[in-house]
Amino acid sequence: MKVLVINCGSSSLKYQLINMENEASLATGLVERIAIEGSKLTQKVDGREKYVLTVPMKNHKEAISHVINTLLDDVQGVIKSSDEISAVGHRVVHGGEKYSASVIITDEVMKDLEEFSQLAPLHNPPNIIGINACKELMPNTPMVAVFDTAFHQTMPEKAFLYGLPYELYKENHIRKYGFHGTSHKYVSQRAAEILGEDIKGLKLVTCHLGNGSSVAAVNGGISVDTSMGFTPLEGLLMGTRCGDIDPAIIPYLMDVKGYSYEEVNNIMNKKSGVLGLSGVSSDFRDIEDAAAEGNERAKLALDVFHYRVKKYIGYFMAAMNGVDAIIFTAGLGENAAETREEIIADMEWFGIKMDKEKNKVRGQERIVSTDDSKVKIIIIPTNEELMIARDTLTLLK
């Protein structure tokens, strides 16, 4: 059985075709600049040169059509017929409270996704467009929705409720939802395998660190708390997002600076984070380079980021009454040795000790704690696409 995994953004589309018999990736690809001049598709297949197709794509349907044609191509393809695609697994950002697990997409599910677009106006609409495009091109192929929020639906009320009037939760669904759930689920399960332990007996803190970042407390294989909230804005300082701030800052800025709601929202989501603090970039690599060259604001931005991650690790250790392992994943977590070292620094009192030599690695699974550390520190490259494919396969079975 082969599963096609689709992750649609507003003007981009990531895809991967996975052979579920051995969970091998047959092809991975990225379509960029959909409906924008300079549209292109890039596909990678092990053992081959990277393939780039530059062709106008006026919408997601055309983009997905090019994806399928490329997978079928006599030279660049990896399958001979679209019938070999048993199902399509779609990443969907928001499933609200209704969906605590992945589901086969029906008309009812599509209506719900439209409704949840109010909760994720930047993310769900592109997801819906991708699903509709696939349904039109492959009408007889089962479609599955895998939600970023689903893994966190196990959080107890004390973790997901805000200190607002209760009727705002009941009537308007204002609560913490959490995101990056597919990634947190994958790395927590993989950590149990690496440690050779039953996940039901493990307390894990998973750190998904990249341009968008979140930390989760995973107790016995289920999420009991996470840093992102009603939207992906809450929690850690990120590439361009401010993370946790005093909410009174918002009306203050509107009163004192005369900003509109739209301007404040744009500042918090697109002009803040390490970009806002450093004045350099939203890319951590650029900020690290600037810090190394003596840029004090760049160094300060990194210090704030490291400190925020350390605090959330401490929060969740307290929430679970302990921790067996801390996991680092995603672009920054997997590749930035200095970031991991700075976050773990000065945590020896808790029995958390990093081996700096073992930590000198990029993008590889590795336990990087010292032999006498009471808490394991593990790097695990995330694989959200495989997690989506696994959920898709389970539902079809």
C-alpha cells in the first residue's frame, strides 16, 4: 500500500509518497509560489538528481495535478499508475474539540473544517483547498484528515482552560488547543522505542523548535499540556511571533500608539519574536551568525529564546512530577547544537546533564546526555509525514 501525504499552505504544497509495507519514502517534493509568478515543483528521490519543474500553476488543483503527473512520469516518476496510491493523508491544522483523532474525510468532516476555519483562518482554508483539489483529481481514492490539534485533546481542563468567563469557553470555544501535535506524537513514540521502554511508563518533554516552536508534556504517551494555545501565537518566542506576553499590552499599544487591531495583530505575528528583538532576521542561522560577529541584540534574542524554552521544560517537569527524557526535534532542535546546549545549561540540580561531545551532531537520532544523567536528552528528527501515513493506514484497515 502506498500513501500520498499532502500538506497545503496558502501558496505552497509539500508532499511525500510512502510505501507502507516498509515505511520507505519513495519521493518527497515541494511546490512553491502557487498562483504566483515563478511557480515550481521540486522532487527528490533517493539515488537520483533533484528534479525541478518550472511551470505556471494558477491554483492548488493544477499544483496537485503536476505532483501526480511527476510521480507517474516515465523518467522522474516512482509509480506507473495513480491506482497505486491507496489513500491520501492530509495535514489539517485545526480540528477543534470535535476531533481527537484522525478521520476519513466525509461531507460532514468538510463542513466542520469550514467551521474551524474561524479558529485557524490562516491555516485551515489552504488545507481545505488541497483536500478539494485531491478529491476532484482522485474521486475514488480515500482521503484522511490528520489534525495538528488532535494529539493535545487529551489535556485536562485545568491545563486547557483560560481564566476567562466560562461561557466564553462553552459558547465560543475559547481554550488552549495546542499545535505541532503530529510531530510531538511521533517523537514521543520514537523516544520510547529508542529507550526500549513502554511509553505508558514514561514522562517526556518534547521540544519542537524551529521558526514555529512549541513544547509539550507527554505523560504515558498522551499530551497533558503544551505551550501553544488558542492559536499558534501563545507560548515560546518564535521566528516572528511574540509568544507569551501580558495581554494588557494590546490595548495599551492601541491607545498610546494609535495602532489598529490589524496593526497590532501583524506586529505580534509577523514582526516580533527573534526578528523583532534582534532586528536581524527571523532565521535562527542568520541570528547565530550575527551573534558570533558581536551583535548584542542578536545575542539577546537567542538568550531570550533559550530562557523561554528552559522555563517551559521546568513547567512541564513540575506538571508531571518528573521527567524521564527531554527530546529535541524540528529544524532548530535537530540541527543547532549550541541551542540545545544553552537550553540544557544549568539544569544539573535536576540531574539533567548533557555530553557536549555527543551533542556535536546535526539531524541524527542520538542520546546526547551523559552516562550518569538521571534524565535522557535525545535528538529525534521529526517525521510528520510518516505519522500522517500511519494514521491513514490505520483508518483504512
